[in-house]
Amino acid sequence: MQTQEIIIARLLSNNGIFRQLGTTVVLTTHNPQLLQVADSIISLNSHGQVELQATGGDTIQYVNLIRGREDTGAGEGGLNEKTWDKISRSSNEPMNNTEDQDQTRQIGDLSVYYYYARIVGPVLCTVFLLAHAFLAFAENFPRVWLSKWTEAGGDQLSLYLSVYIILALAASVLVVGCIWVIFLELMPKSAIRLHWSLLSTVIRAPLSFFSMTDSGVTLNRFSQDMTLVDLALPISLMSLGQSFFGCIATVGLIATGSAYMAITIPVTLVALYFLQKVYLKTSRQLRYLDPECRSPLYSHFVEVLDGLPTIRAFCWQTASTEVLIQHLDQSQKPYYMLLCAQRWLNLVLDIMVMTLATIVVALAMELHKSTNAGLLGVALNNILGLNQQLSLFITSWTTFETSLGAIARIKTFVETTPSEAQPGENLEPLGSWPEEGRIYIQDLCLSYPDGTSALNNISMCIAPGERIGICGRTGSGKSTFILALLRLVNPSHGMITIDGVNIKSISPAAIREALIAVPQDPFILIGSVRYNADIMGTSNDEEIMSVLKQVGIWEAIESRGGLDAILEDYPLSQGEQQLFCLARAILKKQTRQSGYQVVILDEATSNVDSETDHRIQQVLRDAFKGCTVVSVAHRLDTITDFDRIAVLDAGCLVEFDTPQRLLARDGFFRRMVSAFEKPEPEEI
């Protein structure tokens, strides 16, 4: 018995668990063979209206009607397998989380500063430093100039006034210049480069990376870290530049109030050194922990959205909410402790500035004969704002290092994420490759991480234009075989050649561009129907509409607004999405006069009813006539007219011959077909 039969017998039959427990079951399906166990049947038409309702003995007549109207081929059980989940990671192995690498941090890693400076560029870095240095001079020197002006009385009024106005205008221009450099030059340039580096890294990553890495980590790189790069980093960088040069200017002006104040500068610097060593070490770790503690929260959001129907069906809302609250509490702890550390910093800085102010006043009173009144006023005026300058500098430095932590995580992510394209795999095939579609597979082997064989010594030769069906039980290796053809997984042994070219020597992107593949799980991009059908823009509207009409979904799309309709606003059903992906594949074939001679179908019509499936099979025969077709079968009747059928079992090729010969002898394929011959409803 196949997986489907086991589920029906143990759950839905007269002896099944649901029958024994008296459970009400609502089963939605496009497979008429499952209707045999139903007490009541409701059939909906294409408009969502009830076209037939049968109960009791009428259900048997309805099932017989359906079986007479359609072929009796039933769905092959277990074709919803997610083979790569097992290939990518063993169930006994913990998930590898690259976020753990951030736990071992190098404080003050100069490579991160160099990495960011290289992204920004030396010219912008130099302009940034000079602009803030001149800005600090233009903002602080007018105080000294004003004291000189006061001492001069009314002499040279025009000179003092002109210089003062020039300094004020220069400060205004430099402020605008600093904002321009950071927000219009430095920030966009660095953000675009970092985002592109992240995106290209993710696109080039192998399939195993996404199965072995927590999705929250990858999501964090694009959301939390890029937000820091786009928003927090420019602001902290500007505050850091102003506060750093402002502190230097302020300390210099304080020292001018009394020559003896210069003695306190080394002591102050030593105190600031130990202060920043304590505060920065703590706040840096807290700021690093902040985004890390949010990763489980983001992962939980994604998991809840993906499993929302299951959560509601099993009434797990309360448990899911409790887990969410736990993650939320954990995510807020570093932020709260960071606020406490900042309050402590402000207190310590206020005490330091109070001590300096006391020293300045004491020196002025004791050494009043050698103290310049104007410069003393400048010193006292500046010392009142020194605590704010120091607090701003340390806070800005901490925020800047936090933002650099995002840069460091992006840098680590880019450098440690493997690429599926290995050195030496840069051969670019001819534009018309594959021209014939001859596939040769020799001793193909692929293993799970625990050493268990997924594919074992598979060898076959597929002639040009031949149509090959792949079938087998759940876990037999069908989807893994398709993944190997597309180089989504790399075999541990063996070779696959297409038209005499070893696909190991070609970049994975070039292989997927040259082959036509329709996956089991359809993927729809955000955008219009036109964009989704023809991303490269190589087909006109008439060609797109013609293909959509071939697969039978043009009426549904036209009612939503035609080619300009946004699929996100008017979503398609699961079956319509599969048909749309088929239309996309047919359109890709029509864009080139030569090439695209290999078509790979992985249960491409698993979510459509039998009648639509038969119609689509005919469309595929016409559209891909003369192409080499490798198709994983969802319904066995869809591959009975194929040239040959490959039967996989436990990763081995157990049978490979024409359907007629396979049915003529007692083997795996014949037993599979026999298993689909259902007993009468009365027998169930």
C-alpha cells in the first residue's frame, strides 16, 4: 500500500481512528478517489458555487459518475515530500545558527572599520573628517573672538564684526555640508553596496544553507542590521564627528582660562579612559545582544504566519501567544539594561564636570592676578556644556559601534556564507545549449549528513526528445533526483552530462537558465501578471495572453484586471498558481528558437483536479514537443504514455523501461498501479 492508502485506512475508513472517535471530518480534495470514504459530498464549480450535493447512498452513485467521467488514475501518495529537509540536516543534529558566531566578539576589531571605510571610499572619509574639524573650529572660535572683541572695546569694530559674521556663515555652510556628505553621499552609497553584497550572497548560497540556518538570522541581516546601517549609523556618525572635534575644542578653550588647567587634562583623560572602558564594554555587549535577542522573536513571527491555519485548527493560539510573550520579554531585557547604563554614564559625567568646574573657579580665585577675565569667562561658559559634549561623544561612539556591529555581522555573513558555485565551475555554455537534450547519468550518489544514502548508483541514458516519468514511494529519492539535475544539491559521487557537457563544470545559475523547470511549490513574485509571466520582458502582451489561455486561467486573470493586475492584491489559488508557473515555462520556451530542450517537471499539476490535469498534460505535450521531458508523476495515468518510466525505491533505480514492459512483468511499477485500483466503497 502507498502512503495515501495507509492514511485513508488508518484515519478515514470504517476502522479508522476518526470513525472510532466519532470525529467530524471536513476533507477538501481534488482527488475523486478519496470520496469513497465520505458520508456526504459537496461539489463546487469553478465559481465557488455548489453544483452537486450527495448524502448516503447517493455518494456511491456520484463516485461512480466521477470514475466514469475521468480516468481512474489516482494520485501517487506522498509526492509532497520535502526531501531536502532531510538531506540538508539530520533530525538528530541541532540547527546551525550563524548568530552564535557573534557571541565571540573582538572588541575594537580594526578590520570592521577598514571594511566600512573601504565601502565608503577614501575621498568621502577625508571630506567627512575635514568638514567636521572645520565645523568645530567655526562653532567654538567665535567665543574666543568675542572675548578679544570685548577687550578691544570699540576699536576696529568693522574687523571684529566682519570676522564674526564670516565665522557664523562658515559654521552654517559647514553644517549643511556635513549633512550633505553623510545623508546624501556617504549613507546611500554604503547602504546600497552593503545591501547588494547581502543580496548577492544569499542568492549564491546553496540550498543547504537555508535549511541549516535559522531564518531569523537571515531576516535580521536584511531588516534589523540594514535599518541600523540606513538610519542609526549616519546619525551616530554625524554626532560622533561633531562631539569628538567639539570635545577637543571645548577642552582647549577651558585650558585657556588658566594655564594651570592644562595640568588637569591628563588626569581627566585617564578618568575618561577608565570610564569608557567600563561603559563601552558593557553597552557594546548590550547593544549586540539587542538584535540577537530579537532573532527568536522574528523567527516566531515567520513560523506563526506560515503555520497560521494549523494553529487555528488545533486551537494553539494561547500557547503561541505565550511563546511570543516570552520571546518579547527576552528581546526587551538588553534594551532596558542599556537605558540603565546610560543613566549611570550621565551621573558619572556630571560628577566629573562638577569637579572640573570647582577646580577652574578655585584656580581663578587663587591666581586672579595672572588670570585673563575674558578667557576665564570663556572657560567657565564651556565647562558648563562639557558634560553634555562628553555624554554625546560616548553615547555616539557606543551607537556608532553598535551600528558597526551590524556592519560586522553583515561582513561575517558575507564572508562565511558558502557559495554553491565552486572554483573551476565557470564554464559558460553556448547560448543554444542544450540543443539536443541528451542526458547521461553515471553512478549518481548523494548522501544525507548522517551518511545514509539518498541516491545510490543511479545510471541512465536519456535520448534527445525522450519523455521520462519518475515515480516511487515517499522518500524514494524522486525530488532529490530532480534537485541533482538542477544542481541544487551536489552529488557525492557520479556524473551528470547534458549534451556532452558535465554540469559540474558549469555555474549553477547558467544551468538553471538553460533548463526549463516547473517546481511543485509555485512561486509568485510581488508585481503585475505581466511581470510575473515574463520577468525579463522578452514577450509581448499577445504572447502572454495566448499562453495563459492555453493553460486555462486567462478568464480568472482577466476578471482581476488582466495583465496589469497586481497578483498580491488579487491572489490566485494554489492550483491556479501551478498553472501560472506552467504558463511561465511555456513562455520561456517560446522566447528562443533554439535551446531549452530539457524540461523538468516536479509534480507540476499536483494541486489541480484530474480533468484540468489531463488538459494540461495535452498542452505540455504540444508546447514541449521534441523536448526531453523529465517529470515526477503525481498521477500515474499522466505518465503511462511516456517513452520510459524510472521507478525509484530507497534511492535506487529499481526499474527503468517502457510502461508496457513494466506492466507486463511483476515488479514495483505494476504493484504501484495495482495499489491504485480502489475497492468498491462498500468494502471500505
